[in-house]
Amino acid sequence: MKIGIDASRAFVSERTGTEEYSYQLIRHLAEIDTGGSEFVLYTKKGSDIDFELPDNFSLRELEGNFLWTQIVLSLEMLKKRIDVLFVPSHSIPFIHPRKTVLTVHGLEYKNCSECYSLKERFVIDFNVRVSLRWAKRIIVPSWGTKKDLQRIYGVAEEKIAVVHHGAEKEKSPVRGDDCDKESFDILFIGRLEKRKNVLGAVEAFDLFMKKIGGGANPDKSIRLVLAGKKGFGYEEIEKRISVSPYKNNIRVEGFVSTEKKQELYLSSSLFIFPSFCEGFGIPVLEAMGYGVPVLCSRIPSLAEVAGGAALLVDPANVEEIAHGIEKFYSDEDFKKKMIISGFDNLQKFDWKKCAKETFDMIKK
């Protein structure tokens, strides 16, 4: 069986959620037994692959950037036939094999429509709607996303499979009993945008600092660290930080490399992820893997991923978020308990398992 994979997002220099999923999935598909199947990875020109591909994997670098999926990849599908196409995102090329498998990561543009521009909502909705109709099977990372597809688009249940993302457990150098640090860094990693509730994180940090007695000269060892690309609504976040009485305790890192991200996790005392909408929530598992306790939103997808190993809060309640931060700050026993629970929870998520289950869906 000849399987094509849209790998256009997998080997970019700055990987976020969908890109990280594509990268890890391809990397682990290359490690499992696929029974002699042949894989063709379709990438944009100049893609840099940092791991060795086995003999049954080949690379097709396609020329062109304009409407890469709908024009460039479509033409490739017309010229060189394959048995199955796997698209690890929400957009299937106009020309595609009858057997095409799609991954839909989440419907945030529907569930948090105010966090997207009108143009973004229209374009994503159109792509998803058409792709859902074209796809033979659909993979989703959580039961919450499956329910959303059924509720919003009326997709038949038997067409959808839940395949959880994995977690890189080999990058877990911190033991569960090692959480005493001189500083208290509160870390957020994700796109710095309205949907991720970064504004709420800043407001909660202000409340927390006020609760613990931060006055005109706040303790500089307590910091809120925000890492990620700028997204929709960042200007409002930037403005809110500028008027914070604790602005000198707030550090904006922007997008960070893998090495810098590891450094941030290892130096942090708490990871917060108060997002309004998520399809899965890879950073929650990343934090647990580095031995960082987690506070995240009480929304279906994050509750599913956290599995009782995080403190869940109402993302719309800034006081509840602040109280949660204070709980981790003042209660070392609770903090250590959550770290150990995080390591236990992490065992349920494995990229190789994700690759095997995805391959099972592709070959059906």
C-alpha cells in the first residue's frame, strides 16, 4: 500500500500544536512496523528533517507556496497516484484519493468565535466543512472534539476515531520529589492570544501578587513568564501588561526554541494553561513530563488530558485562577502530590501508540 502524508507542517522551524503533532507522528510512524507499506512525505521546498527515514519512506519536495494544499499538492495527486492520503490538519486538497484520512484537532473557531476574525472563521469553517465531506475517516485527539464534530457538523459517529496525542517521556529529567526552587516562576507556553486567555493569566497574576502582599516593591523572585507567538488579540494583552503594578515581574519571551522551552520548564514552579478552548492541550503533558505541576481550565478537552493530575479552574473566573496559583505557592505538599500525579498521568499518552492507532485508521 502506498500512503502519502501531507508533511508540509511537520518540518517547519517554529512548531506549535499542529506542527508538533505532524512532526511527532511522522517520526514515530517511521519507527513502527507498517507491514511493508510505502510512505511518501509531501513537503515544501527546503524542509529540514532531523531524523533518519527508513527505506520505505521517501520525500517529495514540491515547488511553490501559493495555496500549497489546494494547488501544489492537488497537482501532485493528479500526476502520481497513491492508495491513501493522510492529512494531519483540517484541509484536504481539492484533488485527492478516494481514500483520504483527516485529523481535526479542534473546533475552537466555533466554540470561541469571538477569539477569531470574521475572515479566519469563514476560511477555517469552509475548509473543515468540505474536508469532512471528502474524508473517508476522521481522527480527533479527544472525546470532546468528537462530540463537537457530531454536534456542529453532524458527522456520523462511526466515521470518527479518537486517537490521543503522545508525550515525550524521555525528556523527563525532574523527579517528583524535587520541586524546591529559590524562585517561583509561573509559566505559560502557547500562542499569546485571546483564545488562550493570556489576558486572564495576567489579571490573575496581579490578584495573586496582591493576595500575598506584593506592594510597591514586589518580590522579584516571583514572576509570570509568557512564551509563544503573538496571536489574535495580542495588542490587548500587551496593553494590560503595561498597566500592571507588577509589570516588572512579567516576562514576555515570544516564540522559544526547543532548548529554551526545556530551560523554561525546568526553571518553573508552576505551569498555567487557562485557555477558553482547546482540542487537546499538548503543553499540559509537556509540563507534567518536566515535573512541573499544572493549573489548567476546567473544559472538557483539558480535563480529559489532565486526568485528575492538574488543578482545574474556571477560565472565566480570574479570582479562582489567582486562588489556584496561591495554592501551589503556599502548599508544598499539594504541589509535590500534583507533580507525582502528573508523572503517573503521563504514562497514558505515548507517541508510538498514537502512530500505531493512526496507521490502523489509515490502512482500514
